[in-house]
Amino acid sequence: MPLFERLTPAAAEPEIDRPAPEKLLAGDPVFTTWNVEEVDGLYCGIWQSTPGKWRISYDEWEYCRILEGRSVITGEDGTEYPLEEGDSFILRPGFKGTWEVLETTRKDYVIRL
């Protein structure tokens, strides 16, 4: 494993997935994940989703930066967090709500279990 790694889709094989059927609220979102780093409960890579809406529940800590697209995360208290290119944020363990992709969204991420 190199000691320097650019965070690009070329750095990992893409994994294709969808939200679990019981979490899906609208659309047919398709997730593509390029998980570049996975070591000792730390994950880092690039994630992309096509439009749709699903329930989210975080047991992990995650930092994200939106690279392109538009999404809205809504907390279970109804607070909406609109996201667009250039926005960075942290989701902490215990966060629950929904993620709605309005325009195909790509983010980079760092997750700590």
C-alpha cells in the first residue's frame, strides 16, 4: 500500500448498491462507492448517489464534502440541511433522519467506527 494516495475513483474498484428496501422512501437511488481506505475501523473514499430518498441512521462518525450535485439531509426533528458542491459537514453517531438526492450527488468521506 502506498504511503500517499490521491482520493479519486481510479484508486479503488467501484461498489454498486442501493438503500435497503425498508429504508427507501422515494425513487430508485443507485449508490456507487469507491472505498479507497479501510483500516482499523477507518474508511475513506468517494460515494455517489442518483436521485431518491431514504432513511438514515448513524452509528458511526462521518465527515463529508460534497463534490457535485444537490441533496437535502433532514433530521428526525424536521430540520433540513441543504447541501451543494463545496459544503462540508459531520454526521455524528445517533443522527437519524432522511437523505434526499435532488441531483446526482458525489461526496468524499472519512468514516470512523
